[in-house]
Amino acid sequence: MSEQTKAPLSLETTFCGIRLQSPFILSSGPGNFASEGMIRATEMGCGAVVTKTIRLQRAINPVRHIGKISETTLINAEKWADSDRQLWYEKEIPEAVKAGAVVIGSVGHTLAEAKAIVADVERSGAQMIELVSYTEDTLLPMLDYAKSHVSVPVLCKLSGNWANAAETAAKCIEHGADGIAAIDSIGPVLSIDLENRRPQMFSDDGFGWMSGAAIKPISLRINAQMQLSGRVNKDVYGIGGVMNARDAMEYLMVGCKAVGICSVAILKGLPYVQKMIQELAQLLPQLGFSSLDEAVGAALPNFPKHELVTGLDFAYDSARCSRCERCVRACPYGARTLDFPQMHVDSALCRSCGICADLCARGALKSVILPQTSRDVADAAESTAFYDTVASLNQGGLV
Ligand SMILES: Cc1cc2nc3c(=O)[nH]c(=O)nc-3n(C[C@H](O)[C@H](O)[C@H](O)COP(=O)(O)O)c2cc1C
């Protein structure tokens, strides 16, 4: 079979023992305001959907409560579900489940509310429950209660604001959590509306919560810490700034079985999920994986054991170079010059920071890490792989 005619890779997976049609989970947010949104997300390929957080009282939101910080990052002052919890039990959850959605019922934010809500959410047909709270001290008692009163898997959602969210995750596992969702939006944050000379959000203090691309590195770090601790041995879905398949792949590589999406569905619309699914199915084989499961945790063995203090070697391919000179301008030390088709780097000035090669949009400038110590040099000399890599990058010659 040729590359073109090969069947696309299946993205079907399981999470807490439940089959998901894809690893994309529409996390709790406005997209899941009611059954209508949850059904639509499922039709677009989401493997599961998380209800807006259900509480004792319905929310009344400030107007306005969602705004744009940048093209990929949002601020919001949206509270929990703005419809009555009875409606969720009697209509929204059963309708979505009947239509084939895997529904995760989000329950917040206190022990009293968990006591009043979790069993009803399970009875209404939700296949999992996700507990969300402001502090670990409240989350753990909610978890203890839920675990002894429902039989569906119980997930705990972590906040990136907590000083040691990975430690909280480990405690949740010790208390019987079946899985972890990480992370919630981060804040409080502020954005100013210049024309109206006031905060962009109409919350009581003008502050809001940040989501989207800006929070991805924070969430990835927390997700990696959880996995590297060795204490979070249950399924995890990573949330925060997944805007495309490559972002999703980063979460998979640090050990997440699935990824949550919220802001991207607002910024690009729900049909964009189909594109992300297609792109992920193509990306997996491009990166050398023959299944989704193979990618899960693939980066974990490559986390450094110690800091690397070495140098970079550069390879430059003039045929790919657009002469934009971003690499030249970015160098804080003025080490790089382009005299097309020759690229020069002054090794006395270059500190091997690596940003020049990172900024090259066309892959014309690449960097290779040099061995660190004489011991490393000896190891590398034995490893032909290292020199093969250098040689393959050096079609244009080292610069
Ligand atoms: C407008 C908005 C409303 C949200 N509402 C909830 C909510 O009710 N419950 C909850 O647990 N998380 C809520 N979230 C947080 C998201 O589920 C998610 O954790 C966060 O936005 C990070 O993902 P993202 O970067 O893909 O948006 C909300 C996020 C946004 C942007």
C-alpha cells in the first residue's frame, strides 16, 4: 500500500476504562453549556465532553465575561453552569448520553455541593465525574465523599495556581481518584480595554482567568512533574492551550492519555476539532509512532538528569534560506551575519543560546548539541548516531 492509500491511524483510545472516539475532550466551559453543545462536540469527533461545572445555585455571569488577550489567549470571568442543576439531571446529561456522548459531569466547588450533587449526576447517566475546587483542602474531602457514594470513575481537576499541583495530584491518587484533569485556567489576571479606559472583564474586581496558548507551558510542566514523580499512575488528561495537533502531541509525550480543549473551540469554532483530529492522525506516523498509545510518555525518558553546559554546532542550508535575517537580528551578541549564500557565526561571540535556529521558519538553520565533557566526547565518539546527525544536517556546511 502506498503512503497515500494507507488507512489513517485510529485515534480511538480508552480513558479510565471508557472508550473515546478520539483523545480530544471538550473540557468544562461555554461549549458544554447544555446538551446541544455536548452533542455537537461529539459529532465533531470529541472523545468526551465535560459539563459546565454544576453547583447548588446557578451562576449569574458579569456582562461581559469572555475577552481576547491575543489571537490565541483568552481572559474570562465566567462562573460555573448558568442553568439549574435539576435541568442537568433531567435533560442536558441524559440527552447528550442518549445521543452517544461520553459525558463527564463536572461538580464544584465544596464538600456540601459534592454531597448534594455527585449521586444525581451519576444517576442522570454521566459516565465519569470530575471534581473541581479552589483548594486541595476542599478537593480531597469532596473526593473521599464521591468515591464512597458513586461507582463511576472520579477525576480531580487541578489548578495551575496551586504551589505544587503535582503533589496534590499524588494525594488525589492516594485518596482513590481514578484520573486527573490538569489544568484549569490561571489567574487572576488583568487586561485593560484602552478605548474605554477600564478592565476588559466586568467582574467585581475587574480581574479574570487566563486560558489558551499562554498557559500551555505551565500545564505541560505540571503534567510532566506528575508523571516524573512516579506517584500518578492513573489516567491523566492534559488541558491548557491546545491549539493544534502539535500541541496535543506535546501533552501525549509527557504522559497524558487524552487532551482537553476549551479556548480553541471558542477561537476557531467546534468544526476545527475535526481538523485537529486529522492532523494528529498524520502527525503520529510522521514522528515515527505506529499508534496513539506509543506516543504516550515518549518524551519522559529524555528529561535531563543534570544541566547541560556545552556548545552548539550549526548547519546552514542556503537553498532553504529566505534571507529574512531573523536569525541575524535575534542574536543579542551580534555573532551572526548573512552574506548570502554564506552564513557566518563568530564563535568568540556566540554563547550557544539556540534562539537563532529556533526562529528559522524554513529549517535553513539548524543546531546540533555538542558533547559536554571529555567523557561525553568519548561516549559520543563511540556513538556514530551523533556524527550521522551532524553530517545529515551539514549539507550546507557548518557555519
Ligand atoms: C470561558 C471559560 C469558561 C470555563 N468554565 C469552566 C467551568 O465551568 N469549570 C471548569 O472546571 N473549567 C472551566 N474552564 C476552564 C477550562 O475547562 C480549561 O481548563 C481551561 O480553559 C484551559 O484550557 P484551554 O487553554 O484549552 O482553554 C473555563 C474556561 C473558559 C475559557
